[in-house]
Amino acid sequence: MPIKKAYGYVTRINKGETQVLVFQHPIAEAGIQIPKGTVKSQEDAYQAVIREIKEETGWKIFVSRI
């Protein structure tokens, strides 16, 4: 059975420039990452990426665009 993954790019405009959120994973070998993770059985990909962004950034409120 395949494992479904979801990921999202978090961006902002700062001083007229678009910036993309990346972070260093706590395990150094995992490198630089964007919010991502496994889609749970009760989720669709959209729900999963919103959950992952909340979990990995700590943000509760943000604007999502598809």
C-alpha cells in the first residue's frame, strides 16, 4: 500500500520580496526542509498539509491558497 505525503510552501512578502519558509530539521542529516508529512487515513492532501504547517510552524492562523 503506498504512503501518501503532503507538503506546502509557506511564503510571505517582505519589503516587496517573496520569501519561502525553510528550516533546519533537528536531525542534521535530514537537512533543510519545508513543512511536509504523511497523509493520515482520515485526511485528504489539503487537510494534511494544513495540519503539517500548524504542527511544524506552531502557527494557528494563516491564509491558505491553492
